[in-house]
Amino acid sequence: MASAFFGSSFSLLLLVLSSLALAKAQVPIVPGLSYTFYDSSCPSLEFIIRDYLFDVFQNDTTQAASLLRLHFHDCFVQGCDGSVLLDGSASGPSEQAAPPNLTFRKETFKIINDLQAFIQDECGSNVVSCADIAALAARDSVFLSGGPDYFVPLGRRDSLNFATPNDTLANLPSPFANTTTILNDFAKKNLTTTDTVALSGGHTIGISHCASFTNRLYPTQDSDMDQTFADNLKLTCPTTNTTNTTNLDICTPNTFDNKYFVDLMNRQGLLTSDQELYNDTRTKDIVKSFALNQSLFFEKFVQGMIKMGQLGVLTGSQGEIRANCSVRNSDNLGLRSMVEKAGKLSDGKCPSANSVWAVLHILQFKLPKLDYYYQKDVMDQSYLTVQQVVLARKMQLRTSLIQAQCGPKVVSCADITALAARDSVFLSGGPDYNIPLGRRDSPNFASQNVTQTSLPSPLMNTTTILNIFSQKNLTTADTVALSGGHTIGIGHCTSFANRLYPTRDPNMDPSFASNLKLICPTTNTTNTTVLDIRSPNTFDNKYYVDLMNRQGFFTSDQGLYNDSRTKNIVTNFAVNRTLFFEKFVEGMLKMGQLGVLTGSQGEIRANCSTKNSNDLGLWSVVGDGDGDQQEGKLSQY
């Protein structure tokens, strides 16, 4: 059953669901590349890479920027051919010996090699190129850092040769270059001015060595650098030859967003090549448009990445597919023969070992908004009313993998959502806890009106919020604790612009409000920002510290500190994280049992997005079974 499902059925399901969630950028595709290149030969490729990188970034967030930069440095030298991955040989040093590449850590190259080994175990040898792995790793580094998700055209082959260090140095843009030089460098690669500015936005994540910008500090300070920013940099880089590093984006250094462009407008760009983009008339307006519109930046960044990702590619019978990304095949015959033998044993197909990945990673894919949507689910009794296609796709993939591992009609979508919410908290640094299981899925969804009246609004005052939670038998402490879920995630400007315009809410810190106005210049902007300015990607108690400093975003948030019924609870959580975690878990467990269906009630959907009566085709593919949970109570599977 599992083997058949992970064959054509899984490939078809993955393709259908992926097409719902992602749009292919309107960029011409080089002959030989395709968006469906590995659909039959390695259908689990992108799942393997994304899940593996998620684990990597949990331990070291800086690797995301390194992998993005690695792809850039590969493509800009002699094309996106994996040549930067090659070690030196008897013929001389490789691209890795060029000064711009010396700052790559060995761990970055090891990530690509480890990924290749996993992929070969799953799909056989001579299937996926190192150049394609590097391109997908760059895409997933962006997405897993909070940036856009997008399709990558695949089918690249690996280069037989690497460029010399001198050629590498001559082709890579310098951090000391002015805008004219940078634009010329990009124009040589057929990249436009907009592409140049958008791709430079990759500096919204990552770090830089002091040596790359101390020319702007010593012997005299660059007049285009904010004074306070310069003073802080001098503390990090007290001399021109220090080996220290600092973040490229001081606003949100580990989040892929548009704050890099806000930095430039505030004269807080780190490198000459960065800050000059705001000082030059040819690029200034583009910088401003990206600073004010994150969606526009994401759109142009994706277009630029796909164009850059096709520079000088090898396709068809050109080049090779390396057995080891660090060594060309002719220099590594021993390992190559071993890998080829392993590939013959599996007939070059992706075997049913996918179930191993399901066991290891089934609930370890971080979805930042998942906890929020789980709360929406139990408050309005219908997950399906939340029109979040990307979330639906990810959840459906996990459901498919669980069905392949445990059989159909065993685990409900409601339980998967509850577990995924719990793990989203834990994998973000929050508490771990056991969840009672055995929920069944509703055969119906709530109307839009019921949904709107059931869900708390960010514009509500504390009295209204407490009343809504009370109707669900949740206490005042539960209300404040569950509101602490806003310690991770983002908010749209439209959810709090009422506190900025036409006049500032007096309960909002003035400096905080001024910064928000840069992100939200009008009441109808589509921009977003993090909900917790202190530790936006970590589940902790800093949300309550924000409230005490009048830096809560929503009326419903800040009101908790202004109301005598909830103020002391906010203060207690702000000074005692353990207490917050304890009360949050209690609230989640209580909320997670609201109106549950058990026993023979409802159903267990074959497709989380469709009730079984409307999805008989997919249900027949997954298969019937007798695994229904019959006990009318929650427990553990």
C-alpha cells in the first residue's frame, strides 16, 4: 500500500497540491530546465531538502544566509553549475580559495554533501545534480527564514571544471563597489536594475565581517552613515583588522523580510554596495518601493532569483551529475562505482523508504502561523474556513505521509493540526507537552458569519475579549496566556493602523509608533511586521515585556496591560517565563478540547481540505480501512 502510494499517486498529489500553493514567476525558462524535471525520478526531492534544512536551521540560523550566498556565488562566476562546491585539485586551487569565498564555513559545504547523500539513498545515483540541490537549498533558506516560496526550474548538470580564484574574484560583486559598478556587474548577467536591487535584498539575513565595511568607519566616518549606527559598529569593530562580525540587517537579522531596505532609508546599510543603492537616483525609488511594500519586494526577488538561477546552466548531456558534490567524477572513481551499485539495487527510483522520512520528520516542519490557525479552528469549529492554501498544502502532505505510514482512517486532520500546533510552539523554543488525542473531523464547515462572530478581533477591547473567551469556558488567566501565542508570528498593518492614524494611540510608545509608520505609511498598506519586536521567532515571554513597554501591536494585546483585571497577570508572565509556559499549556489543553467530535461522530478525512463525500476519487486512491477510532473520548493513539 505504502509503496504504491509513494509512486505515481504521491507524485500526482504533490504536483496538484503544490500548484495550488505556489505561482511560477513569469520568467522565461532555459531549454532543458523544467518545473517538473524530477517528478518521476525523484518525487520526494523537495520534501527531503526542506525538512532537512529545517532541522539544520533550528541549530544554526546563520546557515540559511550562507546557503543563499553560496548559490549566488556559484551562479555569478561561470554559471549555476555547482562549480563552487568543488575542492581544489592537482591542477590548482578552486573557486573556494578566492577571497570572497574564504568566509564560507566547512559546514555549509557539508550541508550540500549530506543532502546529496540522503537524496541518493532515496532516489538512486545519477539522478539529482549538486547544482539543483544548491538552487533548492537557496530557495528553502529564503522560505524557512520567512520569505517567499516559489517553484525552481530544475534540470541543471554539474560542471566538470571550476574557475580560478582570480576569475572568481573578478566576477563577484565587491562590498566596496559603488552603484555604477554594481549595476554594470549585474547587467553583464542580463539582470536589470530592479533585479539588482531585489537580489541585494538577500542581505536582509546573514552576517558580514568587519573587514567588509570598516572603510566606512576609519580613518573617517562615511557621511552617509547614521551616527548612532556608526558608533555601535565601532564597538563591534574597534580596528580595521578585527575578525569580528555583525548582522547585515539590524532590524530583523534572522527574518527574510523588507527591513534591509528600511535600514538603507535610515542610513543604516552596512556595506558601501548596499547604502549606495539609496543614494543613487537610478535605484533610490526602487529601494523606497521595496521598503514600503514587502509583497512587491518578494515578487521581484523571486523573479531575480529565477533569472539568476539560470545563468550559464548546463543541461541535457552537458557536464555530469557528481557522485560527490566536492569532487568531479573522474577524480573519484571509487566512490562513484559504489554509488552506482547502490543505485542499481533501487532501480534508480524513489523507494518506499519515504516512510522513514515520514517517521523522522512528520511533525517537524515549522509553520509560523500554525498555532494561530489551530486556535481559529477550535474557536469556530472549522479549519476549512481559513483560506490559507499554503498551510492546506503542507498539512495535506503530512496527512498523506501519515496515511502511508499508519494506514487510512486512523489519524484525523483535527489531531494532526493539534499536534502540529504543539510542535510549532516547542520547536520555536516553547514548552513541550502531551496532547489528548482521538478527535474526529467535522463533515461540515462554519459559515463566514459564524466564523467572524466567534473569533476575537485585534481591534477589540479587553472586556469583549474576555467575554468571548468566557463563552468557551476559558478563564481570564487562560485568555492572557493564550494571547501570549503572539510572541511569534506577524501582523498585517491593517490590524493595528487604527492605533497610528489619524492620531497615535496614547497607549503606544512614541518611538515604537514612529517605526511602525515607516512600515505602515497608510491605513490600507498590505505590509506586515513581527508581533514581538524583542524575539520575533522565539516562543518566550517577551510579548508581555512588550506590553509593559507600551509596544503591543493590537488593541486586543495592549489592552491586557491597561485593564486592571489582566494587568497583574501580564506582569507575572513578563517576569516569570515558567509560570507563563505552565498557564499556556493549561489553556491550550482546555482550548484543544472545545466541541470535539469523538467515537463514531464526524469522520476521518482522506483529504483535509475536502469532506469524504466530496472526495471519493482521492479516498479510493488512499484506500479503505478499518482503523476508525471508536472510543468516545480523547486519549493517545
